Amino acid sequence: MQSQNLIMEPRTSAQDVMQCDLCETGVVQMHCDTCFVSLCKACVGEHALADLSKPRKIVDFRDRKSTPLHPKCKSHNKEQCEMYCKKCEIPVCSSCLESNQHLGHELSKILRVLDEKKEEITKERKELNDTIHPTYQDIASDVKNRMRQLEKEYGDLSTAITKQRGDWHRKIDKLVKKLKAEVDEMKRTQLQTLQKHLDEINKTMSDIKDEINSMETSIDTNDLSKLFSLTSNVQIYRNLPHKIIPSLPKFIPSKIQGEEFSKLFGTLSSSSLTSDKHGYSMKTTQKSPEAGSSPPAKQLLDEPETVTTMDTGYIDDLYNLACLSNEEIWTSGDSKTMKLFSINQGSRLKSIRTKSGNNPLNIAMTKSGDLVYTDDKFRTVNIVKNEILEEVIRLHKWKPLGVCSTSSGELLVIMDSDDDKQTKVVRYSGSTEKQTIQFDDKGQPLYSSGSFLIRYITENRNHDICVADDGAKAVVVVYQAGKLRFRYT
């Protein structure tokens, strides 16, 4: 114990011989800054090889780090603790050991415990830095995405309510206009009847006035023959005309209680927040370079809802749909005419005929709201801007099938060779070819080939390229870079 005290105490005099902590006989010349152990030169190699998993920093004793501050003993205030009781999990001093309080307990040098503690902290710091903190960053990003999605969806909800108000206003205005027209027609009919009645009364009054004048003239005459020839209509006038009393219509407003009115206008389902204990998983340090974080998926409806139905007018088949907005969709079928419909009204708003007169094979919408269609017979991809048709891509020895517009505004076209033996996906920026996707890592075709096969293509929210492959009866998904991600059969 005396030799250890000489090492630990920086105030040890120059005359004291400092002995090696390992062999306890050699003179100290070196020091391990990792374990805070003083060594003689003979023991340096043994100490360095004792645990190869832990790098050792051996320096000249004069260049050692400052001596660690030992904890003060809680039982003996003036003494420093140089040992550690693993059973009691407390530092102990030499007086504690002499008192036999820790007799039979497993003891370790406090510097070794310090070394183990530092190693444990280093591992935990690495886990926090490499795994836990990035996981919490992903969780925070996920919550932010959900908040943004909530903002959008609640905005859509408010828009739907406002739209319902507008629909009701229009319907109410139409109903009010109809009721007012009926009121005006009733008023006109009754006023005409009363006016005719008034005209008849005025004529009778004029006739009565004439008869009064005639009677006054007869009274003043002495000509008896005129008196005897006078015919009186008083008896007729005593029969007064019928009194016409108009009966006005009454407006009886419907009395709708608050709850009934809410049901008529529309109701809100309840919202909820659930907590999933296993909703997150710890982030792994290995990550595919192509893999990206996906936005939160929308919750699916328990039961599908029919929003509207419409007759598109295609004789045999409706082939394709492309959404212009939440309220309008483009359609194509067994016709050279592509039609724009209102979803809410179910009515056709616009029609566009293909430039060649051929039936469009596939249609899609660009980010700017322009219609794109493929013409496999003319080998062209065309765009409709302000109802003007433009040819964007013309192929040679290949026929365009499905087409889609990407989030970056590029076009993805899946096409077949003229001999129907090859199929590939090509990315275009305008009319410039940017990328070709045809084979997997083993040189095998990604997509099936053959005539009379239908293939649709789209880009999902991860920017993966998804192809519905009719020949393979599968959905083939590749990363944005063109590497196969999976096939879903």
C-alpha cells in the first residue's frame, strides 16, 4: 500500500523510490495515460498486451497526464479512496479496508474502475451519437411530416366545407329565383283579373251616369211620348257585381332544428390521436444509398365511397384516367377523342382529338396541368398546351406505351421494340433522353416483352419507378437510379 501511496501523491519527495504498479519491484519510468498506471520499462509490453481491444497510451512518466483526483471517503473524511468495492458499489479507503467492513468483497483499484467507467461512457456516447440521436431526428422529421400533412388535410377539409356552402348557396339562390318567379306570376294573374273587373265596373258607372242624364232630360220635358218611351235599367243596376277577393299565397319556411340542419348540410366524423408503443424502431447504421424517407401514408377508408358516376360515352371501353385536379379528370377510350369531365357535376367540359386521328394508347398529366398522350402507331409522345397539340418525342424502331410525368417535370415512357422482343423505360427532359432502364444487375430484362400487352408506369412518392407489367403479372419497382427494388406479383 505504501508504494501505491507514493505514486498517487503528487507531493511525494524526490528521495522516495516509486515502484511499478504491475510488478511492484521495478522503478517507475513510464506511465499509461489510458489506465493511469505507473510502469517500469520491463512491464510496458505486458501491460500493452493485457487487453488488445483497448488502445494504450504509454508515455514517459514525466509527460504523464495530471494525477486523477481521488474521491474523498464518506466514512473517513481526510482519506482518499484508492479502491472500489464492487459489491457495495462505493469507493473505499485504506481505513475502510482495515475495518473489515468489506471483508470477502470483490475489490478493484479505483483507477481500473475509472477506466472501465470511461470505456462504458465512450460506448454509450457512441450509441447516442451514431444511433439514438439520429433515430430521434428521424422521429422529429416524421412528426413534422405528419403535422404538415395534417395542415394540408385540415385545409382540404375546410375547403370541402366551404365548397358545400357554395353549393348550398347556388341551390338556394336557384330555389329563391324559382319561388320569386312563381310569386310574380301569381301576382300578375290576380292583378289582371282585378283590372278586368275594375274595367267592367267603370263601364257600368259610365252607363249609370248616362242614364241619370237621360232621366234628368226627360223630367224637364212636357212631351209625354218621350216620357213613355224612356226605359229604366235601375233594376239591372240593383244587381251589384260579385266581389272578387284575391287569396294570396303564403310562404311557409321549413323549420329545421339545429341537429336536423347539420345532418342535411353535412357532419364531421370525430378525430382521434392514438399512441403506438411499437410505432418507431431504432435507426440502423447501415442504409441503402437509394433508400429515402417516405412521407406518412394516408389512412385508408374502411369502406370505399362512391363520389359520383358518369357516362363517358365510349362505346366499348374506358381505357385511361388522368386527374387534372380533385374535381376534373381526363379520360381516353376506344376513340380518337380525349374528354375532360367534372367529377362533381358528372358533365363533360372539354374534348380534344388526337393529332394523327389514332386512338391514344395512354394519357397522363404534367405538373403544370398539361395533358400528355402516347400514339403507338405514329411512335410519338404528344402534349396538349392551351388546346394546341405538340409532338414532344418521336421514336424510331420503338413504340411508346405508358407515360407519366415525374415530380421534377420529366417524362417517363415505357416502350416496346418494333419486333416486340424488348421493353425498356426511358426518362426524358423535354425531348432529350436522360436515362434508360432495361436490365437488372445480372443483365436480365426487368420487364416482359410481347405484343398486345398493356403496361402502365408511374413515379411514387419515394421517386421509385413503378411499372404494371401485364406480361409478368407483376408490379416492377426500381429505384430512381434504375436498380431493381422489388417485384410484386
